[in-house]
Amino acid sequence: MFDHQKLDSYFSGENELAPRKDEVSRHTKFIRLAKLLLPAVAALLIGLLIIYPGLKQTNGEFSIDITLPTKGELEKLHMENAVFYITDKDNKVNNFTAESIDETEPGSKLVKLISPDGIIPSAENQWVNIKAPVGYFNQSTNVLNLLEKVDAYYSDGMTAKTTEATFDFNASKGYGNQPVSAEGTMGTLRSQGFEFYSKRGLLIFMGKTYITIDENSLKGNNSNE
């Protein structure tokens, strides 16, 4: 026959063989925690699989392959949309702008200019606007060298084009040994080079020079017309 007292004590937890309430509670909490953690672990594993191609293994450890700037690159001077002023020996200020300025070497006095554009004052309130895609300015010698497509616009209306031009601010002199083409109110001109003296407002074309004069510019005012 069954012992009803023993059976009741088993389900009430009084029997040693019956599971205790605190053990059941811990087991329930563990199941709930596992349900929460398993999706998070799965998401983490999926994320590692996605970024794995960008990782490399070194000495058994994963590391992200990042290219850092070198020490020399960090030390170089760099400026964007810069405005700078060049002063000649007579303290006359020349105003220039550039899309960017970069030192060629850390601590170097030679800087590379992208799209330099500036005004050089000349005699009797005249001026010359010069610009180019690329230029180099030596701070030690105060010399500006313009390369590629060099354009010069004179206040008297003449424009000149060449592929290389140099201006020495200490000597107030510009020069170039590449072919020059110019156009003004009197006609057009082609030469093998030029020299420009800003203090005197003097422009000299060098080598073989060909000038085409507009016929209308030779006609004076005729009172009989």
C-alpha cells in the first residue's frame, strides 16, 4: 500500500529526494539568461565574419591594418586656402593667394604652391597680376618660380602667356627663358623670353621677337573725318 504521508512530503519539498524551490529558481534564471546571451553571441560572431577580410593575423593575434602618416609627413607645413605676403628689400608688400601651401621637406624654406595668384606692384601705380597652376617659393632667397601655364595681366591692358616665369623680389626683377605670347591694344607679339623690372615698369622681350600691329592702332585722330 502507498504511504500517503510520504507522497505528500515528497511534493511539498520535505523529502530529501524532492527538488528544492531555490534550485528550481536558479535553474529558471539560468535558462532566461541563456536566452538573452545566445543572440548577442551570435551577432558578435556574424560581425567578426563580416570584418574578417580587413583583419590580419600576426603572432596569433588579430590587428587592424591601418596606414598611419609618417613622422616626416606630420612635421611638414600644410595650409589650405592660404593668403601670404612677400616683402621685397624696399618693404613693398606683394599679396598672394594659393589653394594650398606645402613644405617640400620638414623645416625646408622651399614651399610648393597650388594655384598661386598674386599682384606685383610696378612703377607709377601700375601693377601685374600673375597666376599659374603650380609654383615654388624659396623663403631664403625670396624667389618665386611659376610653372606650367603662366598668365600675366598688366594694368595697361596687355596679357602675356608662357610656361615658366621667375620673379626675384629682392632684385625686383622677373624673367623667363621659354616662349612668350602677348596680346595688347596695339596687336600681338611672340618672343623667346622676357625680362621685367617692376621698379621701372620696364618689360623687355628677349631673342627673336615677332610683332603684329593692328592697323587701326596706327591711325591717329583725324579732325577732317
